[in-house]
Amino acid sequence: MVGKFIGIGVGPGDPELITIKAAKALRAAEYICVPKSQVHKPSMALGMIKQILEERQNPAEIVELLFPMTKDEMNNRKLWSENAAIVSSKAKKGDVAFITLGDPMLYSTFLYLYEYIKETFPGVEMEIIPGVTSLTAAAARAKLPLAEREEVVTIIPSDLDPAIIEETARSADNLVFMKCAYRIKELIPILKKAGFTKDAKIALVKRCTLPKEKVLVGKLSDAENWKVKKDYFSVAIVKRSQVPIHWKKNGEQA
Ligand SMILES: C[S@@+](CC[C@H](N)C(=O)[O-])C[C@H]1O[C@@H](n2cnc3c(N)ncnc32)[C@H](O)[C@@H]1O
């Protein structure tokens, strides 16, 4: 193989949050793979690297790869295998960059392809360039720390069953909800059942660092009155606002 397959995290939205290493790889790669959930839907990640691509002297070939967000395993596997074959054939001619929102190692489309290529095209060399995650960007925009001292942070994909969310939240200090499938109001009763009080701090960050960004910060009791539409590009951070759970278990704090 002449080239490598490079998974590149382009951050949460603001092009200024693209790392220097990512920009360097994007200026050099012969091919840039753009994951799309629908053929005609514009790619947010591609929009974020627009300026870097415009500044290139030799334009890269843009390779659109379809990754529909469905639970049809058979169809998904077929597409991943086709996409892996495309990447492998391009890597014979040069570096293939795959752009992904946030970080490539956190709930990203890149991971499907990464696993598939590892299994079926072991000759393809791979590199991963980390990016600023949506959850760290959301914490920064909301000015709400993700973890302090000995607090434990638990990340929950919020399309999970409510009973699983409740069980997970019960033993957690701070929670981060991603893939916000629920309205924030639907999460509040689950959190209350899991022992979060009305004084627990909560932040909801929609479209973090993007033009239509919305940041709401308050207490769980305030969030009950927030009027916000459900948006896939949302992260919610919830802090128990009490001593960490394991201190209580160890009997160090009552
Ligand atoms: C498939 S995951 C991708 C996560 C990404 N790899 C990362 O490191 O942040 C998609 C979820 O990430 C979160 N997300 C990604 N970009 C976001 C943004 N700009 N603002 C708010 N949430 C975002 C949302 O929770 C969304 O449902």
C-alpha cells in the first residue's frame, strides 16, 4: 500500500477547534472520505474543513461514503464492506483521510469502518488523529466541569431504554447524555428516580460551537420549564451536586 487510512476528528463544529495535526493531514491526503447518512444531505464535517480544502494547491478527491443511521444489520454490513473496499483501493494510490465530528474514537461512524478494514484489509496501515469531543466542548461552553476531584463521569447514549438509563444513573456522580433522543423533560423523571435531587446542576448544549448554538444551565427543577426542541446535536451534562457516590459507600461521608 502507498497510503494510510487516517481517521480524523474535526471537533464539534467551530473550524478553529480543528487541531493543527488534523489540518496538516487534511492538506496532504490524496483522498478525503466524507460520511453521509443520506445522499442529498450536506455533510457538516465537510463544511467545517471547507477553508482548509480551499487553501490546498492540489485539490483532494472527495469520496462520499453512505452510512445510513439504521438498525438493519444486514444492510449496514453490506455498506460497510463496500465502503471498506473503496478505502482499501484508494489507499493503494495515496493517503485516505476520513473526517468525523468530534473525536473518531467516541461513538463515531469511523469506528464501523475501522473495525471492518482491520478485519478484511489487514494490509491497510491506519492512523487516528484525535479531535475535540462534543462533550468537552459542551462542558466548556456551559462552564460546567465534567469531573472534579474523585467524581466519576458516566457517558450515556440517550437512545437506551429508560430502565437502563435509570440503573446506570443510580450509581453515577456526573452524567453526560449524548445522541439526545429524549427531550430533556423526559429525562428528568428518570434522573429523579435515580436519586438526583431538584438541586442537581444540569446543562443542555445544542449545536455546540455552531452558528445556532443554544446553551442552557440551571438546576434540575429549572430544566422542567425549559422550552427546547429535541435536537440530535445536543449534549446534556448532569451533576449530582453532592459528595461522590463512592464516598458514601465507603462510609466516609454520610
Ligand atoms: C455519533 S455521536 C458523535 C460523537 C463525536 N464523535 C464526539 O466525539 O463528540 C453524535 C452525538 O454527538 C453529540 N454531538 C456531536 N456534535 C455536537 C455538537 N456540535 N453539539 C452538540 N452535540 C454534539 C450529540 O449528542 C450527537 O447526538
